Amino acid sequence: MEGGDGLRRFIYSIMVTALISSLLTTLYRDSIIAYLEELQVSEYSYLILLTPSSIFIIHRLTSLGSMGGFNIYKLISTVGTLAVSMSLYTLSRVVTEYSLQLEMYSLVLIIATIVLFIYGGFEKPWVPLAIIPLLLSMVPLPIGFISELARLLTAPLVITVSFLTGSPMVSTSMFQGIIIWDNEGVQRILEIAPECSGVGSLLTVLSLIPWIVYLSSQSRIPWPERIKGVAKSILVAALIVFAGNVARLALIVYVSRALGFDTAMSIFHYNSPVIYTGLATLTALLIAPKPSFRAGINAVNTVSRGFNSVDAAKILLLLFMVALYIAIALHISLPFAGTVYMNPVKLVENPASIVFNSTNTYVWMNTPSPLLGKTLGALSVYNIGISSGSNIAVGYVEVAESPSRFHGWQICLINQGYNIEKWWSEARNTTIVYTVISKDSTRLLLAYSVYMYPTGMGNLYVRISLFTPADGNLEDKAYWLNTILNNANIPSDTREMPLDSIMWSLYLGIALMLLPIIAGVVNARAHYFSLF
């Protein structure tokens, strides 16, 4: 590369970095903080591997751009993409359940616009088609989708382990698991919760796809062989993850029979996934097509020229569009400024102070239990004790990103030796599940319910579980617990939002983005892949 193009690329790189940094520190600051917090959740650990590899590949691909000028097609397409990004940003203020995903999609589109506007003019048509999916892959999957995927993985896992170990399988609408008799002959139930289905390990393996595809793109073997190699490597890695999870659960069963349930859980429940996930990752990289860096992808050949007035006009136009975008986004956000979102940090650090707001309820115990929270996979767990009049109850307040993360109480109680006498549910302001349990001379009434709280980083869920002595009139005890749980502080701000207007702006933006692309295909003077 000659000095003129080197200077242009250096100036462009500074501008791209400055523009993206301004977006990350203004409009998208909260979503970036929430994104970093999500990386600490086990279901999103795959992003720790996926994000840096995708950024590296995008950086490599931008070197293939010609840094050409701009035309009417590129300008209209850029405006349309920014309009779609703006609509998604506005939707994130309305659809709280997916607020983080919508904001990240909005951020991805505007970053793609900046990068492709600056480095556009790709000689190889697959380059822009690769950059956008790579950016989209870094957006966290909705927790509901991950939970559904985990649920689908749980059923074959339970069936396989039950068949291999000869242990009875138990499956209800509330949980799935394996019945175990430990070394002392005590019946245990190994609950296979959705988050224990191996979904995290599977997503980690799937996060290798961009890296494997990028390496295979630099191989000298024919493309059909490369595609087969990529598919084979991912399939084998996924099978290793499934087999590893089956082996982990089978070992828990066998070790429980020999040494005890607690010993088996302490050895195999937490550390084993690291072993088979690492093995699956290594296997995928070994099977994948090997790159030949001598046949690497070269930048598009262009006539070398220095930084000129066309480049300056291009940068000024992009600066104007991004500044206008930020100004409009801040203006659109004003009507939503009064919307009450729960502070996620406060909800996680002290949930009892938020959910128990009644003056008739006295919270006399409220202590965190981080070890229990780690065991249950929740963001936080608090031991609580409340009283009202002559009634008293103890229990737990759990906070999680999805209701599927809450372990079934029936399994926990059976494993602790309690006998479940009966259970029923009632629905009023919220659905409350009641369970009467007994052990030796102790008889308790359990009542629990799950609540949703919208926050700036998406919805969080709180489960309140209360135990009270089941002596005296059981109906009076149930009525008291019903009163406590139905009077929990549930956010009531249901402001009407202009969804129709937002959706129409989204449709208009998509049209603005697609029309120049169609025109570019029809018009031979404008190549499809130079529109960006």
C-alpha cells in the first residue's frame, strides 16, 4: 500500500473510532454496561469468545474496502439504515422485555452504516454480507429463546441418562429429573433444570462458527469441501457436548449410589462442563479446514491517491448524519423520560425493600445468601423473615433474568426429606402456588409467586417463597400468605406508547434502505455491493 492510501486509511480509522466511541458513551452507554453485566451470566458466557473473534474478523475484512467515494444510492441507503436503527432504538424504550436486544440491534446497524459507508466498495461481494451478520452475532440472544432451547435439550438428556443408568425418569409440567437411591438407600431426585441441560456449552461451541468459517475461507481446498468441513467440525463438537453432559449426569447417578448424593454433586455438578466444552472446542478447531495464509485475502486493488476534497466531504457528511442521529434520538427519548423503570442494581442488591412495601408487613430478617444464589443460578437470593400481627413466616426472595431459572420447589423439598401432602394454586393479582409439607413432627405451608419487573436492561423476575407453620386453621394461614403475596409491589406504570408510529417509521426506514439496493441491481452503473 502506498503512502497516499495509507494516510487515507489512517484518517478514516480515526474517524470511525471517534464516531463509534461517541455513540457508546452517549446514547448506548447504559446498554453497553448492561451488555458487560450479561457476560457474567452463564447463558451468555459464549459472548466472551464470540465478541472478540467477531471484532477481529471485521477488522480484517475492512482492509478489503476500496474507500471509494459516495453516490446517491449509498446516501439514500445510509439514511434508510439510520432510520431503521432509530426505530429500533425507540422500540427499545417501549418493549421492555427485549430492550437490551433492540438497543444492541440499533447500535449494530449504525456501526455497520459507519463502517460500510467509510470502507465501502468491496470487490468481493461476500464481504459486506459477512460484516453485518458478524455484528448481529454479538447481540445477546433473548433469554426466552435460550430457555426454550434449554427445555428442548432437557428431554433427550433425561431419556438418555435414564436409559444408560437404569434409573426411573420423572417428568411433570414443573420439572424433569432422575430418581436416585443413594448409598444409604435414601431416595433422591436429580432435577435436570433447563440451565443444566448443556445449553451454555452448546452456545459456546456454536460461537466458534465465525472463526472457523473465516479460517476456512483462507483455505485452498474447493468450497464444497470447506462447507462440509465446517459443518462436520461443528456437528462433532455439539455431539461431544451432549455426550459430555450425559456422562456427567450418569457419573452423578453412579457416584451417588456408591459414595452419596452430596459427594457426587460436589465433584461432577459444577466443574465437568469446563472439561467437555474445552474438548469440544479443540476438536472443532482440529477438524475444521486448515487455512493457507499464503492464499489469504488481499485488499481490493485501487489507484493510489492521497486524502482529498472528496474524502473530506465524505467524512463531513457522515459526521453530520451521526450528529443528527444522536440529536433526534435524544429528542425521541424525552417522552419516555418519565417512564418508571426499576433500578436493576437496587432490585438485585436488596429486593425485599422493593417487593414488601406494605406498612402492615414487618421485615425482621433480610440477609443475602450468595452461595445459595450461585447454586440456584440466580442473580441474587435473600433469606427473609416477615411478620404481620400474630402471623410469622420465613423464606426466600430470588432474582433472575428468566422465570425458568427458578428451580422447582418440589424437587428441593423431596431431596431434603420432606413429604408433600398436597398442593394447589390460586390466581388473583398474581398466581400463587401452595404446598403443604411435613417432616418428622414439622408441618409447614409453603406459598410462592413470581413477579416481573421492567428495568433499563430488560425484564427481571422475582420469586417470593414463604414458609409458615401449618398448625391451626390452614385456610387462615393460606389467606394471610395470599394477602402478603398479592400486596407485593408490582410496577403499575402502563403508559400508552405510540407503537403504530414507531412501526411505520421502521417500515419506512426499511424501504429507504432496500429501494437503492434494488435500483442498484437494475442500474448497471451502480453495483449492489458498493451501495454501502
